[in-house]
Amino acid sequence: MKVLQLTNEYPPNVYGGAGVHIEYLSQELAKLMDVEVRCFGNQNEQDGSLTVRGFDVVTSGYGCEKPLQSAFAAAQRGLDWNTAGVDADLVHCHT
């Protein structure tokens, strides 16, 4: 069985409790099955059955006003997460 976790934050890019929650949840699940975490950032780590992939979005090319850039970046990151291919049996979207 494989679990895919989609989350805003994962170490070292943690700014709240969700990142801590996903960090410990993924470590414990990885003792039992393959786990892939897709998150904001530039992480690219493999540790046993735990894989962490960060997805950065460059907003400098956006032609919209600055307040809209974060919304479009979140949408772009969601597209990037999902178009990277999903081979998991269970997907957990956190935050």
C-alpha cells in the first residue's frame, strides 16, 4: 500500500501545527508502507519508504496584481501536484 500526502508545509518549511502533524504522521506511516509527501518548497528527499517532493512556483512572470499572485500560485501548485502522476492507494490532502 502507498499513501500520498498533499500539504502546504513540511520540514524545513513549517509555520504551524499542520506541518508538525504531517511530519510525524508521515514518519509513522512510513514504518508500515510507502509514503510520498508533496509540499510547498524545494525539498527532494528519500529516506527508506518516505519520499518528500517539494513544488516551488515562480510568480515573477505573473501579469496580475500582487494580491492575486498567491491565489494563482496555490492553484498552480495544485495542478503540479496532480499532474506529476498519482500511483497511491490512498491520498490525504492536508490544509
